[in-house]
Amino acid sequence: MKHARVEINAVVEQVTCDDANPDSYQVMTRDGRTYSETEVTWLPPKSGVIIGLALNYADHAAELDFDKPESPILFVKSPSSSNAHNKKAYRPDNVNYMHYESELVVVIGKTASKVKAEEAMDYVGGYTVCNELTVRDYLEDFSRPPIKVKNVDSFGPLGPWVVDRDDIDDPHNLAVRTWVNGELRQEGNTRDLIFNIPELIEYISSFMTLQPGDMIATGTPKGLSDVKPGDEIIVEVESVGRLRTWLVSEEEYYSQAS
């Protein structure tokens, strides 16, 4: 089952999505009303803490000239960076290189503290997709937390929905792709994760308690490229979903927000 949060006529509703057709964005409310993709305003499907992973694919680390990490490199995203399907994000003024990052996101299903890897999958509630928008100009080095790099307003598109854990046979064998204006620019597979989902849950829950609705963005494979205002960016994780973002200028983004 796919679960989403949308706004319909200024009311936030929990909805389910058409499972029979993986390319359908039709949603159904709890009282049986149905709406098409463009008849609703999409919201992030969850609002918990988002923990991101840097350099969790060896090929991505290599394309950036970094060594494969010996332990997970983590960062936390602020709620103000949250964004959703079919929404706009902006490219900050006067930057040289901004890119997408297609990622599988693990949604925690129950409170997890001191969890062992062999039991970790029991704590997964489902999966979603994120586009970890990033400005390389803001990155100094990985010895400093990438707060500005990863927390610009609008830089956290998430969704469109959460797919139940048991609907994904093997989360460690899913294609991860990005299209820009219809051109395939990034393609990898979650089988190439350096630290897999059980290892990440064990590591993170060893020092912080994960709550239901918290999320782990598992990292992105190689295939980065610069994106500019006017671009349509679609990130996909196989069997989980496709997430669309429209990139605009900083001026346009804030003029529409005001």
C-alpha cells in the first residue's frame, strides 16, 4: 500500500494511492473520494527527523575524489528544507554547481534504540524517495557538518508517498535513477550501498533513539550534473516511486512565497 499526505481544498488529508498501476498518481481519501495527481497539493508524506548519508556509494565517493568511508557519514536536515512532489525548489544566486541526488529513504516504523543489525528490518515501516538537492560551492570538506549544503529552503523534496515495507521484496536491489528534462543522467542500484539498511539502523540507534516517522536517506550513486532554473528533475527508486521537482531562480521562488 502507498500512503500519502495531500491538501484538498485547503484541508490536509491522509490518502492512499493506486497500487494496481505503478505509474498512477490517483489518490483516494478515507471516505472514498478520488483525485488525480494535479487536483491535489502534495505534501511530504512524513515529518520526522531526516538523517542523511554522505558518500554511501563507492562510485559516488570516487567521482568526488573521496575515499570510501570507514563508518557512516551522517547529517541532519531541518524541517524548513522539506519539500514535496510537483513542487518548486530554487537555485541560489551566484553559485557555480548545483546537483540532484536520487535516494532511497527508509521510514522507521517503531521506536528503535540499541537495535542489532539482524533485527533492524523489523523496525522499518516503509520506504519513500528523496531528491537531496545540493550546492557544491557550499561544501568545504567532510570534516565539517554540511549544514548549509543540505539545509537550504526547498532542498529536501520527499515523496510522493510511503510504500509499506512488505511491498518491497528486496530494498537492497532497487534501481536508482534521475532524469533532467527527460534525459537520464543518473543510474545506480541500492545493492551498491556501502552501509546497508540494517547496518545503518544499528549504527544510528546505538547513540540516538529513532522514533516512528523518522527517516534515513541512504545516499546517492554516481552520475551528478549541474542543474539550472527551468529544469524538470525526476528522481526514481524502482518499485517505490518517482518524485518530480521544478527548479526556479531564487528571485522567482521567494517572490511566489511572499
